[in-house]
Amino acid sequence: MRIIFGVLFSALLLWGSDATIEVRKSVDALPTIAVEDASSDYQDGLSKRFFRVMVSDLNVLSIFNVDRDYVKASFSDENVAEVHKEIDYVVRYQLVDNNGVMVVNVNLINNDKVMHKLNYRIKNPKQYVFLVHTIAASINDFMGADPVDWMKEKVIISRTTGPRRSEIMITDYTLSYQFSIKRSGLNVFPKWADRTKKYFYYTNLTNGTPELRKHGVYDKSDELVLTSDGMLICSDVSADGKKLLLSMAPDGQPDVYEYDVTSKKVKKVTKYSGIDVNAQYMADGKIAFISNRLGYPNVFSKKTTSQATEQMVYVGKSNSACTAHGNYIIYKARESSNAFSKNTFNLHLISTKTDFIRRLTVTGINENPLFSRDGDTVLFVKKYKNQSSIGVIRLNQNKNYLFPLKGGAIQSIDW
């Protein structure tokens, strides 16, 4: 149980809306873009919140230099606002209340000409954040940039709310939208069950003995999958949703297990006298996992059908977390050891096929890395100078963005 609670309470504070650049290693000659609010309804502040999320998303696209000034306009105006005359592109949006249904009209303007039109209807205005992400992704596609479908994904988190109490919430990647789906008890380590995101797995610790349960987002079902003494965590789900990688310690020694969803059978994948946990699916039938085989946590890999293991990381120590996508691994490494000051934990990217290594973060404590489905973007959690943030790394664009957090404490996250 000490292992579980060691992970459980290494949590961070929750919230975020406007992205800020953490690292920008080069100044690119990017086209400029601005946003104009032409809404006639929703004067309660929603149109301004819509504006802030839109500016944030356009910034994270990494293909524009984004003007952040809030400007009102008329949707029928042929010309952009005077202050935007020198701007390359303008996104003008209009929010209209149609008997409780929010109608959203969007024009992408270049040289006073509408280049791209978008029209949406949304029954629940509280979910406007996901609509903004959809609009930003559409503009990105229109510009011919690499797809950013990950922007539209729902994120699931567990956050601690008190002693032996936690809350599982569904959010967007900026944490601007938050919906509580499980409040009572101690429920941690949520993982989406498959790509439809209609169900998720989580560990229930309310009664002491860890239970792995499966919960329905829409049908509210709650099914017991497994129980195990010591620890029981679902660390990854296969792409087809048919198999789970579990960290279990039924005999007091943590090992990696694989659970077959169809047959409901459990197979022991690692057999080591120390600690093997936090396994992630890789390419070619392999998994990456954390083990203390060297006397400290490090990243190893193996096939689920073989006991032969391979050390993956030779830089950094206390490499206690990792995420995998194809032939790439991102891991957390301690880069300082000072008994009288805070230590630095950075994220590094390695290839399993070459000696390539790239440090992705610079300062503070960076943890909980998660690849997007396409492998182009990484979500992570950062602590620095008493400020907690959610971070987004655009790998191909070599840019990092931070979303400041407020209130609560993140225990685990998945997208």
C-alpha cells in the first residue's frame, strides 16, 4: 500500500485556461492571426471565454503568431477591424442563442476576403470548449498543417479532494471544461477503456483492498473487474481495448500483469524479486516498464511472451515514469540530488532504434507524460516555483506550452 500512496499523493493543483509559452528555441517567420468577437448574444461573459480559449488554441497550433487583444466586430462587416489591418488572418466568430441552442458561425478572413466558413450548433453551451478545439483543428487543416485531432480529445483525471477522498473528472486538454463523474470514496488512476471513451477503468481504494472497476460515462454502469491485495493499477490499455497492462502485488511483490478483456484471464508478464510497475504498450509486441533492477528506478522493455529484458535508458536516475508510442519512449529523470533544495525532474525522448535522445523540459518537476494518439504531442504535469501547470509539448514544432492550475490536486491523468 505504501507504493500506491507514494504515487497517489505526488499530486498537482488543477485548472487552466490560457496557454503560455514555456520554451521557444527559435523565432519563426509565422503568419499573424487575430480573433474578433461578433457575438450578439451571450453577453454574460461566455463570448469572452470563447475568445480566450480560441486564442489559446491558435497559439498551441504553433503555425501562427497570435494577437491576444480582445476586439469586437460585426459579423456582416466586409472588412476586418482597423487594428487588424496589418494582420495576415482574422478569425471572426458569432455566438447566437437559438432557443437554448448555441449557434456558432465562424469566418476565416485573409485580405478582407472570407477564405473558410464554419457553422455549428451545440445543444449544451457548457461544452463550448470542445467546439473551440474543433474550430481550431479545422483552421489548422485548412492551412495544411499536421493534424491536431488530439485537441478534440476528452481527458480524464483523478484529483484528491481530502483525506482518503478523490474525484474523477472529464475535462479538455486545457482543463477549461470540467465535469465530475465520480465523487464519493477514493477512486484513482483512471484509464480510458478504448478509443470511443464511453467507458474507463479506475482503481477503487475506498474499502482498503484495491479494486479495478469499469465505469460507463453515459450508462453509469460500474462493473468490478478484479481485486488484488497490495496494489492494483491499470497503467495502459491496448489500442484495440482488448488487453490491459496492470501493476499488481498479490503476493506483496509488484509485477506487471496482462489482463485479457474477452477471456477475463490474467497473465503474469514480469517475474522479478524487486519492483516492476507502470507498463506501457510499444511496437512489435513489446512493453516498456519501470523496474528497480539496477538499484534505482529505470526503464526496461520486453516482449509479453518472453522473460528477456532490455535496459532502455542510460541517462538520468530515478526514472520513475514513462510513456511509449511506437518506437519512442518519453521518461522522467531526476537531474539533481540536493538534500537542501528542490530537485529537478525533466522529461526526455528516446528512440528504441537509435541512440537518439532529446530533453523536452528544462526546469522544475515534470512528470506524468502521455503521448497523443498520433505521437506528435505530449501532455504532462509541471511544478515550478510553487506554480503547478499542465504542459503541452508539440514535438515536431519543438515548442512547449503551459496551462496554469488552480485548486485541487491532480493524482492521475489520461487522454
